[in-house]
Amino acid sequence: MKYNKDDIVLAKSPAGPVIPAVHVRLLTRTHVKASKGRTIDWPGYVVWEAELVKEEEAVMLKKRFQIPFSFPDDVKTNVYESNIIKIIKRNREKRNKRVE
């Protein structure tokens, strides 16, 4: 699935199913290519810089799991594209631009 900048998605934690999924807005995409090492080959991956959207999710993560988010100042995080569950809201900016 293709994700775009400013899409709001539901993302799970790579730490496991204990931490609930949260809503994040995708900001910048970084693609790391696969590389060959001496003893192991490192797979490539795609990671997004993202920010939390909902204040109550930031408060819950801080209270229950001691993850240091403070809304709205410090809510930036990284999300692997493989950890994105689904798109909640697409960025409609490109779709509304029609050539007349």
C-alpha cells in the first residue's frame, strides 16, 4: 500500500501487542536499502517520521507505559511501514487538484 505525507494512520508498536495501536500523522519517509555484511545480510526497510494526533493517546502512553510524550510539544516518533495497520484519513490535497 502506498502512503503519502500527512496521511493519518493507525500504527502498532514493534514492542508487541501489549501497547495499543495509536493514530499518527506521517511526516517524512526514509527508505534504507538492503546491505551486505561480512556475516549477515541486512534487509532494507522503510521508516516514517510521524507525530501523534490524539492527546488522550499520548497521555495514556505516558501514564501506563512511561513513554515520555508531552502533547502537543514532544509527540514525534518513528514508525516502520510494516507496523502500519490501516489508513484512517488520506491526504486529499492531490486529489482535489484537477486540470480544467
